[in-house]
Amino acid sequence: MGVGMTGTTGTADILRRWAVACLPGILCLSCLPLNAEPKMKLEELVQKLENANPWTVEAVEKILGTKLSVTYSSKHILSYESGQLDYDEGLLLVKTELRLNKGTNEMTRLIVNLSDDASCFMLDRIKRAYPDIQLDPYGPPRGKSLDEETGFWAKRPWGHISFGFKERRPNCLSSIIFIPKGKE
């Protein structure tokens, strides 16, 4: 099979992944799926999340097919997260985090983290889907950790999408971040 391609994910595998993500001693309500087996490819997921603008908890939950739970609250930010989610082509999301401004309820970030152990979605594939992609203006990693990312931005009328590639697997997509205008 080609890069980014895997076999069909069976029910047993979904249950195994759910158990690994959700049963380490506590009940993880955010891991309970609304739709037990979401079927989306990478580009479809990104497009649906991009089109969810304005981003709300309900809109993101509907797209992901799972509930989001509050995981952090400060004076200004309210953060919601999902548990691990499995999609087509071996697309495995470790965590999706939606950060909202408490005062305005506007999104400040939507962060999608992909598994290092799942399929590799190469930079060339991202460049085909987003031909206007540019190297992140904040520069490359500083070499202090294999988890540092090189980012590539695609500008959008509402802000930009950043695609991150960890030093650990520099050719494989590790994160997708949606950043609205004025929140850079």
C-alpha cells in the first residue's frame, strides 16, 4: 500500500483503541463516541473543520462525532478536548483541543494532534491540497526536542491553518492548528 494508506479498521481495533485511550483508571466521557466509527479522510476532516467557522463546541463535536469535555479554565480561556479518534486511512487523532475566549466565546485555537504511531501523511500531500502553503514565519525548531515542529501555514480569509511536522517524524503530519485572524 502507498504512503498514508492502511487496511480497514475493524470493530475490535476500534474497541482496543478506545480501551487504551479511555480506561486507564478513570471513565473518560469525552471518549464515548457519538458515532462509533467516523469515516473521513484527512482532507475531508480539515475541510469540515475549516467550514465550521464560527467554531463552537457543538459544531466541532458534530464533525468529530464525539463529545468534548472541559479540561482547562483560566480567567480568559476555556479549553475543551476530545479523546482519541480513529478515521479512514489510518488517521488517528490523539487529541483535539478547542480553546475559546471566555468573554466572547470566540475560538482562539483549534488544535488537532495526530498519532506518531499511525499512518504518515506526507508534506507533499498537504502541498497538493494547499498549494499556497508557506513555511511558518516563526521559523524552524531550535533543536531542543524531537517533539518540536516545523510549521507550514495556509492563509485563509478567516485566518490560517498551520500544519506541523515533528522533528521525530519530519515528513509526517503531526498537528493541524486553525488560527483565526487577530489571534496569531
